[in-house]
Amino acid sequence: MVSGEWTVEAIVRATLPVLCVLTLIEIGSGMVLHGFEATLVQYPTLLVLVPVVIGTAGNLGSMLASRLSTALHLGTLTFGTNALLVGHVLGTILLAGTLFPAVGAGAWLLTSVIGSPTLGLGRVLIVATLSGVVLALVVVIVTVSATYIAYRRRADPDDVVIPTVTNVCDVLGVLVLFAVAQLVV
Amino acid sequence: MSVRGVAATVYREGVGALGVSSVGSLLAGSLLGGLETELQRLPGLLVLVPALLATRGNVYGSLGARLATALQQGLLTPTLRSHDRRLYNALVAALCTGLFTSVFAAVATVVVLWLLNAAVAPASLVAVSFLAGLASGIVLSATVTGVVFVGYRRGLNPDTLVGPVVTTTGDVFGMMFLYLAARVVLAW
């Protein structure tokens, strides 16, 4: 078992190459933000939403990945029409469906308290919920496939899957948020 | 367990932690709004923000997941008093990779912006990255280890705790130390 080798060198060697690749992907996400800087300054609610939408989607993914990984280590999970797998996917989508509207309301409230909101509550709710649901579907697909690939290649899912999922969510989160914002705002 | 039973467990164990972490991310979002001046005085900083926040989540999320799995496999005891060599190795490895990745992100940002002929402050960006990476690394490794150990001892599922705790504290501390590092470098 890979997780048995806990030397500094082994852990660094297992994680650093992935981290460097993911960092380059994140720079891509940063360039998207850079390109949207004018829109972000115009609608501060969107700026507040950026870490929240990305963070919540990333949380859902890493929670799902972490649970699946432990189930694999313990030997209770098999891929296929498995009640454990389907239940995890369903629970994750339900969580997204209830959390994202709340996140939108929170972002609207926060910008109302701090300064003048330039976006109405209804629009913020639609932006948050729509980007949340789209992202949740992406999260589930990416997490389950990444865990499956890591498992098939006999890599430790703990090392590979969570970084992949959170970073895909970051880049796609920024893109999805702005695509939805362009449609709604 | 049935599909419905598993889904209900996932929901029940996740909703509290995710709710709390959303509040944390909202705070990070308002901190991002407060960085306006620094973003203008340090061109390239906005490009670096997702990479630095993600590095916090990646490195310390991986550390948390590693500790959670090891606890459940019985390879690790949830106490600092045992002076477990494995625990120290995992912490040192996380700090080293976190620092290296932060500096790498700054260098990559400088190169990309330089290739695009955009305004960029090379030395300041690397310095901000290094300082923010060091400070948040120390705080986050302590937080992650503490939460996973205490949570496990209290009978909570450490896997459910890791993601939300790391993303919340990673976002809030990451943004806070990024802000402080930017102020320190600008005042230099």
C-alpha cells in the first residue's frame, strides 16, 4: 500500500509533480479572472461569489473523493451499480441543490451590508444556483472518474484525486460563473 | 446500506461542515474585495490568487486525507505525545511542497505575463508568495492536524471534516496572509 511509505522524500515525490501541473492550470484560472477584472469591479457581488462558488464546489468534490478513497482502502467500495457509490453521488447533488441558493443569498446580503449592491437578489440567486448545479454535475463526473483511474493504476487516491478535483473546480468554476453571469446579468 | 440510506448519511454528515465553510468562503470573498489597492499596486497579484489559494487546499487537503486514512487504518494514533515519526515526516513534506509550489506559482505568473507583455512586478510577487506560503503553511498544518485528531477522537468521520475545514481555513488564512504579505512587501 502506497500510504505505508511515509518518508518526506516519498510524499514530496508523490505530490510535487501533480502540484506543479495543477498550479499551471490555476494560472489559467487567474488569467480568466484577469480578463474579467472590469466586470468584477463593476459588480462586487460577483467578486464575493468567486471564492464561495469555487470553494463550495471544491468542498463537495474533496468530501466525495475523500469518502470514496477511504471506502476503497477499506475494501467496501466497488465500481459499478453499487449502492454505496450511487448513494454518495445522490447525496452530493442534494447537498449542492440546497447549499448554492443559500450561498447566493449570503453573498447578496454581504455586499448589501458593505456597500451598494449593483445586482438584485433574484439575479444573484439565479447566478449562484445555476452555476452551482452545473458545477455539482461536473464535480461528480470528475471525482468518480479520477478515483476510478487512480484505483485502476494502483495509485493512492488520497495523493491524486483531491488535488485534481479541487483544481478542475477552480478553473471550471470561474468559467461557469462568468458564463452564467453573462447570460443572467 | 440502501442508496437512500447512504445518500442521507452523506447529506447529514456534510451539510453542517459545508455550511460553515461557505461562511468562511464568503469572508474570503469580502477580503478579496478589500485587496483592491494592493491588486493595482502589485500587477499580477490577481492572476496569482487562484493558484495560491488552490495550493493551500491541495497541500493541506492531501495532508488531511492522508492523516484521515491512516487513522482509520490504525497506522496512526491521534495524539502528538507519541512523537510519531510518520506524522512529522508528513508535516515536513507538506510544508516543503507548499512553499516550493507557492514560489513556482509566482515565477510561472511572471513568465506568462512577461510573455504577454503585460505589467508585472517580478521580485515583489515572488516575495509575497514566499511570505504568504510560509505563514499560511504553519497555521494550516497545525489546524488540519488538530481538527482531524480531535474530530477522530470524538468519533466524527475525519474524511468528512478534512475537505470543508481545509477549504475554509485555506481560503480565509490564505487570503489573510496574502493581504498581510502584500502590505509587508509594499511597505519594504
